[in-house]
Amino acid sequence: MKKFLMMSVLLAATGAVSAQPKSSADAIAEYRAMLADGNPAELFEAKGEELWKTKRGPKNASLQQCDLGKGAGVVKGAFVELPRWFADTAQVQDLESRLLTCMEKLQGFNAAEIAKTPFGKGEQINLEGLTAWISGESRGMKFKLSQAHAEERKNFELGKRAFFYRGGPYDFSCASCHGQPDKRIRLQDLPELTKNPGNGIGFAAWPAYRVSSGEMWGMQRRLNDCYRQQRFPYPGYASPVTIALSVYMGVNASGAESIAPALKR
């Protein structure tokens, strides 16, 4: 009997040693997997599709003639090629700034007023839905941002400088968190955004539904919050620096599959 008890204790101890605790990253991955089948982003996607087709604004028009870079009304595949140069505005634009152009030209909204509207209010809520649906139409496609135009190449270099620029009270830059592999903040892994595969996890996952706040965040909002954490002044919505940063990260994400709209902590 004594020998049996000793063997039982030994086996229990061996099991305790061999059972490795889950890492924080593994636990978060399991949490996301449990929610993936019911990602609330799907609700925003449905709303975005309806907004795209609904006649609204002072001109009582839909966005179905909006050119996102692949021709009027073509949505599929457009997201993974943005930001890009647009001849009609003579600017490099990301998805959100391009939507502002279409909302103003086609529907008669005031783009400048929408850009000043706080996140989660007014037409900003509608932009969240539109970006969710448009990005979802390119889910699984690979990013392939153009660098053919001189302004696209210029934006890449400006975005690179902005990414590595250090400043503010903490002397932070984007690269402080996203310039090296295997870094994390609290329970969150920080992908390296200067190359793949890290950028495929980072840039290719936005817009995303934030479980912690119960909101849909586009890239403009994501970058705004990054600047907040660096204790920098907030960048203007769809401002040149935010678009340049997206060009830099997007080019670095070339070949990565878009999983947007994703699910984030």
C-alpha cells in the first residue's frame, strides 16, 4: 500500500512538471478563436454594404459610383491596393480619405466637417461601417500597394521617416513598439511592422473590432491611438502623415493576406 501511494505521488509530480502553463499569447489566441465565429465586425460589414448602396446626403446619391482605384463602383480587391495615387485629387489616399472624397463629390457631404467629427459620432460611425464592408470584400487577398507613381514613392519615404521619428515626453517612435520582433506591452504581442510576417499580422488586420471598447476601429483611429500612447498631439483625420505611415506599412505588408476586419483585444 505504501509503495502504491509513493508511486501515485511520483506520477502526480511528474505530470505537474510536464504540464507547461499557457503563455499570454496562447491564451489571447484561444480567446480570439472562440469569438471568431461571431465577430461583431460582421454587423458593421452589413451596415457598410447598406450605406454604400443607400442614397444619402444633400445630393441624395449612393456611393455606388465611388472609384476606390479599380473603377467606379468596383470594391472587390480595392482595399489591398490602398493607399494609392488618385489622379482626380492629385493625392495619395487611403481608404478613409478616399471615402471622404466620394462622400463629398457624390453625396454632397462636407468632408472637412466629417474629418473634424470625433470618432464614434455622426458620419464617423458610418465611415466605420463602410471601411468594415469594403475591407471585408478583399479578405484573403494579398496586399500589393503600388510604388509606380513618384508621389507613392515619396509617401513611402515620408512614412518611413515618421515611423522612426522619436519625440514627445517619452522619446517614443512607432519603431519603439513595432521595430523589433518578440516585443509586447502588457498581454499584447507587438508585431514588427517593418517587414513580413509581422506586418501581415499588424497592418493587414485593420480595420478591426476592438473587444475591449466594443467599437470598430479603422486605420485612422488606430494611428490616432498610437500617437496618444506616445503622448504626441493627435494627427488630423486623414492627414498626410497618417496616409504616409499607411503607405510605409502597406508596402512592407506586400504579399500578406488581409484578414480585415479582424478581431482585436
